[in-house]
Amino acid sequence: MTHPTRPRIVIIGAGFGGLFAARTLANKNVDVTLIDRQNFHTFTPLLYQVASSGLDPSEIAYPVRTIFRGADNVRFLMGEVEAIDTARRQVSVRANGHAYTLPYDDLVVAAGSRTNFFGQAAIAAQSFELKTVADAVLLRNHILRQFERAAWADDPAYRQAATTLVVVGGGPTGLETAGALHELSVHVLRKEFEYLKDSPPRVILVEATDHLLDPYPASLQQAALDQLRSLGVEVILSDPVAEADAERVVLGSGRVIPTHTLLWMAGVQASPLAGMLGVPLARGGRVPVQETLEAIGLEHVYVVGDMSYLEDERGQPYPQMIPPAKQQGIHAARNILRRHAGQPQAPFRYVDRGIMATIGRSRAVAYLFNRVPLRGYLAWIAWLGLHLLWLMGFRNQLNVFVNWVWNYLTYDRSVRLILEHRDLGKAESRDQEAGGQETEGQPLVEDIPDEALETVR
């Protein structure tokens, strides 16, 4: 319940930054309103497993209202933020066809990021992205549909294009997605479609630079490349995508790849909500913030996670990944409490516990605490364990663990369901063109949230 004398805190976004900010403020002497377009929190690092039929969407999502069921001072509202008036300290939200105004004393903006196509509108129109559960289900539908339609085709060229999947981006998401799609297409679908025995499916990873996993040491970059190729993924380096349509991808070198599926994972930029704050933006549309995480030039407005731009002691911006978002959400909330208690705010200091990326079965690389390199099976086990514990809700953790064990033992992907409705959007239009023939980055090594956020103390 709201209290007339308590500070009113509005948090935009129920990703990791916003969620941990709200969790830190739960059961404190403030009133918190958390706003998001969805009524659930998405564990974004496992979206690619939904897209590759490894997990059900419900296993990586958790209702926001359930998370804060025990916090009387936190209320959740589902809606779309349309405007932010920092002078009047109010947020305009559209929900159920109506416009609402929410006043605030302090605002935390944690709306995350969106895919960056670097101004290439034509490529964006032909690409699938992987930022939401809806994106993952849309992509799963499209991929499975391509294999089904190829089963009706007599033209070998069409079949090959329909079963060739191109992933753009050599970061963790690109590698993880390429590896998972290769295992799905080669170890599962190839056993079920007779035509694939003569025309094996292909997964191609395209990276514009001459290496993968940019922030990693050279030895782990090479290890990732070797493991990816040993899995069977074709890797193309130093050759960016120049053009794309519904039937092919053209690289900068002029190489043409016939394909009906282009996945774009080559970069992110801040949410458009950054532009609503009316301040000059930094690279990637991010909002420059002070060390307290308050937006430069604004009072009582904190920006955290993928939207914020703050440089570390080396002059590099903090990465747009989950642990910085989580730590910034907690820190902004604590600074709000400090200020209302009459105490000085503290500068943000990021605790970096390392980076890791999985490539496929028993294949991964990790750089723990930026000092200890791991590769292969040990890195893979570390990745599995941390991601399992990061999931919210014991039921989700148990379901994902059982699915992972089953997939490891059998290679089976039980969620190979094409779930369609009339408005198929990009997937449907792309298929028709092909002749008939659908809020935070990869995680670093980080501490595990208490009880996976099931309860709020």
C-alpha cells in the first residue's frame, strides 16, 4: 500500500537492473512502482535455448508479481512508457488503451537495450533478433517451418537454402546460438527428415572482425574458434554482411550464401527511452551518468544497466551485460535510500568476476576473475551451474536441469512445436518473399541471488 508521506520511487523496466533495484527497496520506508511492458521477468541468457527448441518459454520467465508477493511497498504495473517529464517528475504510461500519469520523487530508468543494426534498414527487415521470449518463439517457429517446407520441395537448391542458418555476430550470444542450432539441426532434425541425409543442414557464423569474443584473451578466442569448428559450425571471419534478402545473404567480399534464415546478434544499443530524458546521449544511445548513477544534468533520475554510460578506471564503459546491470540496480537503490536518510551517496564500483560463453555440448570458454582461463568441459560445467542457479523459481531450475540432462543423454529437443497465430509478422512476410517455401546482454561470472529471487526480504 502507498503511504502519503513516504518517497515515491518509480522504476522503469523489470530486467535485471530494475528488478534488483526494486528488490533492494522492498520492505523499506519508500513506495515503489515497477513498470514493464511484460508481466514477467525474462532470463535472457537462455533465450537461444528456447529458439533452438531446448527449453519451453515458461522455463526462462517468471511472473514479476510473484517475485514481489511478500513486499507490501512494491506494486507492479504492466504498461508502455510514453513520456518522461523530468521537470514535473512524472512518467506517462499507456495501458489498456488509456494514458496514466505516475508522479515520482526518484526515478530509476532500467529499460535495457535493443538490437543494433547499425543503420542497415534493409538487413534489419530480413533479420531475426533474440531479445524477448516472443523473438525466441518466432524464430523457433520459422526454423522448424523451413525444415517442414523443405520436405515438400524437390529442388535441392531450395532445400539447402531452407536448411542453412546464418548467425551474424561473434560475441557470446552468437556463439551460443550457432552451437545450439547446429546441435538441433544435425543431431535431432537430421534424424527425422529423410531428405537431410543427402543434403545436410548448415549453420554458418559470420563475424566482421578477424576474431571471436572480443573481450577475451587471444588464447580463449582461438579456443572458442577451434571448438566451434570442431562442433561442425562454419565460421567466416573478417567478412561483414553487406546485403540480405529473403533468399540470400551477401557478404562484403561478394560471397553469396543462399539462406532463408538470418539471425542478427552483432550489437546492441540503448532503449529508445533514453531519448525521453532530454539529455545528450553517449555512444550507442546510452545515457551518461555520474558515479552515483544519477543522469548527468538531471536530478533524482538514476539510469542503470544497458542504458547507462559510465567509464571504469581504464576509461572503458561498463559492458552491457547482466552483472553490471544487477550491481548498478542495487547501488542506485541504496543511493536513493542514503539520500532520503540524509547520508552522502556512494560512487559505483563494479566487482568483475569474469566472463564466460558456452559453445555446445562439453564446449565452452571462461575467464574467471579475468585471471583464470578455462576451456572445454570444465568451462562448460561452470557455465551450466551458474546459469542454473541464476534462474528464478525452484520449479524453473528443476525443469531446466531435467531438460539439460535429457538433452545431454539423448540429444532430444522436446519443444519442437510450431505455435503460430494469424499475425506472423516478419517470419510470415519473409517466407512469402522466399516463394512460400516468427530490456540486458550475456552474463558474466557473478554472485548468485538469494533464493533466485523467489522471496523478497
